[in-house]
Amino acid sequence: MNLLKRIVSQATKRRLAGWTRRMNLLAIKGGLMAKRLVKRRCKDADDLWNFLSRHLKLRVPRHAVCEGHQAPFDYLVHAYFEPASDLVVWAPRGGGKTRLGAAATLLDLLHKPPVSVRILGGSLDQSRRMWEHLTPDLEKLAGKSLKVSRQSRIECADGSQVAVLTQSQRAVRGLRVQKLRCDEVELFRDDVWEAAQLVTRSLKHDAGADWPDIRGVVEVFSTLHAPFGLMHRIVEQAERRGTRIIKWCVLDVLAKCPPERECDACPLMPDCKGVAKTECDGFFDIDDAIAMKQRVGIETWEAEMLCKRPNRRRCVFNSFDPQLHVRETSAATADIRKELSLAIDFGYANPFVCLWIATTAGVTHVIDEYVQPMRTVEEHLDHLAGRPWGRPRAVACDPAGSRRDEQTAVSNLAILRRAGYAVRCRPSRIVDGIELVRAALRPASGEPRLFIHPRCKRLIEAMRQYHYPDAGGELPVKDGIHDHLTDALRYHFVNRAAAAPMRSAMY
């Protein structure tokens, strides 16, 4: 009986050992297969979608909800399939842009060796947010193939690498990488952004390689909450150059609204108009969106969550609307020789600014502009005389122009008078002149009384970007760019107001 038990026990052990060996072989085979699946490049958008779902557990919206917007998945398709190109992502707070940037970086490292990627945030904390999304995924999917893994740098055995950069020129200059991902550029310093434009280099593969060459590109991720910020300039530049802009808002990533939720009492109803029940299928929790909207003003909500327009709260002329105040009008050219005047802000290293302004029936029309540094006043006057508007009878300018030049002992006002211009230079406080311009843009009663011709591009931009400092205060920022044009316009209104009791429309 004992012999029989031993025989059965030994047979059982052999079967268990055989089963264990088979399971181990299957596990090894399954691990190798999983590794091959992770390393296998995606053939098309559906394959890419399946990779994100299977390996990263990401549910990325594939269809935009709002007209004129794109889906977040469009960004990943653009970034993944070569040849990629420079790209601007304009998305809301909490809209997934940092997480998707990390996913794109992971895919580059796994599928495009030996690619080199750098992450540059508006601050080191911002850079680390993308890094914190990236490193767990990379260690999970490619842990054994990581050659070097440090706090801010990872190298893979196949030569791919990624690192986090600090917001400094020293960190950026000298780089040679294929992909530069700039997160929250609204917080970038201008000099670092300029230096970052020169760091990318394409990677050429050998003939017959199964993956196309890797294009050197700069990708931008940010909200757009200030019309005078870096992101605003980047978006405008992208529109001029034809660089692709992918834009989505909170509605494009909003979770599907359950049927039992009442629409009429919902704070999101003015924005979603019911589409959350029929079209939304994202990841942004509805209750979170409601709570955020109830904490902020409408301008902040529309700028940072709906991505409609920048917040103009800190703009000096926040009532300036290009659609309303920029126009070509026959009134600006009627009897122009009688009504035309000049408004001048002097400068040499800073630009000399001249505006041609006609005032008819109490309405001010800025019809032309001239902005030029590094020339003498005499040289500027020669140029002004060649413009097609004839000779103005009066000039409004900065009272500081009465100071004598250290070299010539002649003031700018004296040069203008010697050239035959009637000069007006009434002193005034900056805030008083600003209020006069504001009153013309948006009178308490009646239609606007200030219009700017489309050819005055520099003045239009100055009206949009002239702003107050972050710390607050009554005086706007003197940035050396926009303040000179708005100063010239201010001189016109100050001196015209001083001449108001006179019968003539001129000063």
C-alpha cells in the first residue's frame, strides 16, 4: 500500500513539474509576444488607438464636439506618423495636453530609435508634470531595455533618449534633438523661446529602413489666456506661416452626461446646449467642470476652458475690437487736406512713430502709420513728406521733445517748427490721455468715435497688446514696442481736447 502511494505521489509530482514547465514556457512566450507588441510600430490611426487603449489605458476622444475644433487624438496622429511637422496645441486647463505629450514621447522612444526628445516646460515643475506621466509608462513597457534612468534623463538600449530641461538659455543652447515638446509656453521667457527654435535636427535612416526619416520638430502646448503673451504671438505666427494648430476645449473632452441629469438647471447649459448628452464621450468629469465654472468669472472661463478668446482683463484698451474699430471708410479721406494732422512720438534707439489722423464730424480716423528707429528727425521728415496724404497743418507730440539735443543743441520741437509745422505739445498725465482714447473707443452714448485703417497694422497690434503689469498699478507696461504707438495716439487726443473750445477742428 505504501509502495502504491509512493508511485502515485511520484507520478503526480512529475505531472505537476511538467505542467509548471509548460506554464513557464507559455509565460516566457507571452512576455516575448507582449514585448514584440509594445515594440511593433502602429500602421494607422486605428492601430495607434488600440495601442493607447491596450498598453496605456487611455481613452482619448477621437471626434471634436465644437465647430472649428479638433479632437485630442488628432494631435497624437500628427505627432506619431512621419513626416511630422511643427505643431501648436491650444487646449484648456486640465484638457489632457500634458498627458498626451507624455504619450507621444513614449511612442517616439519605443518606435523611433534612436530618437532624441527633450521636454521644456514654462517652469521646472511644469516639465516634471509631463515627466511624471512618462516615467511610469516607460518603466512598465520598456523597463528592461532602459540603459540609464535618472531623475531627469532616460536612455534606452537602442539609443533613444529623453530628458527634462530647465527654463534657461544655458539648458537649451547647444542641443541637437529630433523632438522638442514645449509645455505651457505662456510661461516661457522670450529669450529661451527664441533659443529653442534652433535646437531640432532631423534624423536620416539608412536606405531600406522600415521607418521613414524622423523630422526635427517643435511642439507647443498651452492655454491662451493673455492677448499680449507669448502663446498669442505663437498662434498668430502659426496662422501666417501655415503651421498646424490643433485646438480643443473642455467640451471636446467632457464626459458623457447621464440622461437623468437636468439640463435646464445645469451651469454648463449655456456652453454645451445639450451636446454633452449626445456627442461628448471624454474624460473630464462634469461635476468638476461645473465646480470650476462657478469659481471663476466669465472671461476666465471663456479664455482658459472654452478657448474662445484671450482674457483682456489686464489690457489697457480692453474695449478695442478689431471687428468694430478697424475699418476702411470714405470719411477718412474726404477733404483730407483740411482735416489731416500728425501725432508723433520721438525716438532714436526706440522707434520714431508718426500717425496720420483725420477728424471729421467729431470722429477720429487713423489712416496711416510710420514706425522707424535709428534715424534723425530730419530724415524722418523727408520720408513723411513723400507720403501721399499731403502736408498736415498741425502736429501733436510729446512735450519731452522740447529738450535740446546734447550734440546739436536743437530740440525736436524746434526742428518741426523750423520745417513749418504748427506744433502742439500739451503736458498731461498718462492716465488722462488713456481715458480720452477709451472714451472714443466706447462712448457712454452713441457710436464709437475712433477708427483705424487696416493698413495701420502696428497700431492695431499695439491697441490689442498694451497692458498693465502683473503686479497691478495705474501705469501700463512700457515694453518699448507697443507703448510708443499708443503714446502717439494719446498725444493726439490730449491736444485735441485742449483745443476743443476753438472753432477750428484743428489744434
